[in-house]
Amino acid sequence: MSVARPTADTLPRDAIDTYLQLALRGDQRRAVRSAVDLLLNGLSASVVITELLAPAQHEVGERWHRGELSSAEEHLVTGVSQASLEAVGAASSRPRGTGLVLVACAEGDWHALAAHMFAELLCEAGWQVLRLGPSSPAEDVSAFIERRRPQAVTVTCNLAASYLGTARLVDAAHAHGVPVLAGGRALDLHRATHLGADGWARDSSSAVHVLDQWRTRTPTVDPRPLPLDDAALELDAHAVEIGWRAFEQLEARLLTLAVHDRRRRERTREHLVQTVRFLAAARLVDEPEVFADFRRWLRELYAARGVSEHVLDVGARQLRPLVTEVDEAAAELLAA
């Protein structure tokens, strides 16, 4: 679930830059203090989250994608933001929550910070919230739902490769008669509906609005498992095997790849596996643009790191016959 940003400019102009400078230096104490001070100076927790912490995380992600920050630096800032979020939540005064909502990340989605921000915003809006953390396995969530009987389950999905995990969480909730509200960067209304969700929210504000409506009019859910495309399921299940086979063939064809450092070779193999997973994701929601978006993202990533697009093109050619064995329609997406 993305975080809605108020239109009013309520922060000091340099607040985000100051916060990021502190976080990138690893000065967690002062970075956390800067966030909490805003709260003590009269801003609400929701404004601190949506106007400071969420934009700062987004900026760090963009800088990493452009190759301006390393993964270590991105992880450093994420850790500082996690600490800041916990401090802001602990320091804020909020109403006693009513109506239990579970906040879960789709299985395979490890971007838990956005879900944590969303959970804090639900608390600010008067909901009782249980946050289940990253990559929530559907079987465990099902058992948890049976014990705690929430009014609703919210699922955040920030990567299309986690569509299958999203659908499994929907099935887990529906088996107990509990409706699901889905959101996150990788979803829109069409995609969420394809994965069986009972509602979709663009951001935290619209999510609160939908959940408030569900307080008095709970959607009727179908307890039967969602029918999903068999070929897409098989493609996802064999993604690692297909990606590794394609990498072996790619390495044999590109001598330059063989002399790359171990980390770059592992990344190339990982991206081949991701390519198969995103093909499966596009087929699951019947939307080719899902895969096209991933390919654009990957090309930008390679360009920012000085890696030739030739590696991507040859890799796609190695993948195509292997993908064809499982799903010809996915192979056509790859060729396009």
C-alpha cells in the first residue's frame, strides 16, 4: 500500500535532505531525533510518515536504481527509517483502536517498511492493527486468521513477482470468510481484482476510506480457491530451474560474462530467474504491461551500472525456448 501525501507543505523545506544526510552518515540517533522533533513540534504522526519518511525512502530507492547509492547504503537508510518509524509510533498519541485489521506483505515480498508505515497510518485512523511483517506465508496467515478473527486483511504487494503470493493470501482469508483489501506499487484495480481481492486502495487515505465502509457493510466473499492460469503457475514453479539453465547457456556464449566478477555473474543469473517470474506474473493477471515495465526497469538498471544491453537480449534468446516448453504465450511476451 503506498502512502498518501497531504497537499499542504507542512514540513520545513530542508527536512527531507537533512534527514537523508543524517541517515546516509549512519547517524541514527540524530535522524530519529529529527523525525520525533517534528512530532513534538505539533505535526501529526501521519504527516511525519507521509511527508518525511516515505519520500525519503522513495528518494533512496531512486538513487540506488540510478547507481548513485550502493545496496549497503540503501539498507543503511532503511534501517534508520525503520527505527524512526518505531520512535514516531511510540511517541504519538492516538485513539484506542477498534476493528481488527491484519497488515501482511505478499509471500515473496520483503519490502516490509512500506507495510509498516501503512499499519501506523491505520492506527492513527482508529483501527486496531496487527502487522505480520515481510513475506507472510499463506498457511501461517490462515491459522492466524482462524485464531484472531480480523475484520479485514490488507495485503501489500510491491513486486509483480509476488502476485502468486498475493493470491494465496487472498485464498487464505476468504477460506475464513474475511475480505481482503490489496494495494502496493505493483497493483492497480485490474490486477488486484484478477488476484481475487475484494478491494484495491491506491494509497493509505483511500484504504482507510474503504475499510471504514467495510465496518458497516462487509463484502461477501467466496471461500473457494481462486482459479489461476495453470501455465503461469507452472512457469513460476520452475522459474529458478529455467533461469539457471539459461544462465549456463548465456555464460557459454558470452566470454565477457565469464570474466565478470562473481557478484555480477550472480546478479545476471538472478535477473534471468526474475525475468521468468515476471513473465508468470504478467500471465497471472493477463496484462503484458507488467512484463514490459520489468524489462524497462532492468534495462535502466543495467545502463546505470555500465552493463551492455546485449547481455539482456542474448539472455532473452536463451530463455525463450525454455519458456516455450511451459507456456507459449509467455514466450511470445518475451520475444516482444
